[in-house]
Amino acid sequence: MRNLRNKVQLIGNVGNDPKIQETNNGNKFVKLSIATNNSYKNKDGEKVKDTQWHPVVFWGKTAEIAEKHVVKGREIYIEGTLNHRSYENDNGEKKYVYEIVSNDLLLLN
């Protein structure tokens, strides 16, 4: 059996300007969303556009590149892993988050 991996590759348009943040110990990271578009034909034969939004996080050198060069609307290619995590909000409710942690960024347009 092949070695299975958690790998995500997307090409899409950035939906918001990057949100630059810093951890308590000074590590920079950037959060943004990428839109991908697919289309299909419905039961009446009409073409329907389906837009999916994907939350993406960049760390380290990749975060620096995103901070300097990525803006809302720009087409980019990303590669990374799909991560799931949970946290407790201010009301004590447990929240679940999925996000793509990207280790590769290519500016396309």
C-alpha cells in the first residue's frame, strides 16, 4: 500500500487582504481565505457555478511573502496540509476549526 499523506493543492482568488498576526512568542503568521470555483449542470441542464471558500494560514518565510505581495482578488497557488483544531471561546463554548496550513505559495497574476 502506498504511503498516504495529508496534502492540499489549490488555485484560487484571495477573498480578503491578509490578516497579519503574531503569537505570544513573536512568531508571525498570516490568515486569509481563497475562493475556488467549480461548475456543474443541474437537472435542467443549466450550468451552475459553485464557489467554495478555504481558510489558509501561512507561517514564517511564507507569511512574509504573503504579507508583502498578496492582496484581495489576487490569484495564487498554495500547497499545504489540512488541519483540524478546537478551542474554547469567551463564552466557554468549544469551537472546531479546519484550515489549510500552507508551506508553499506561488503568485499567479
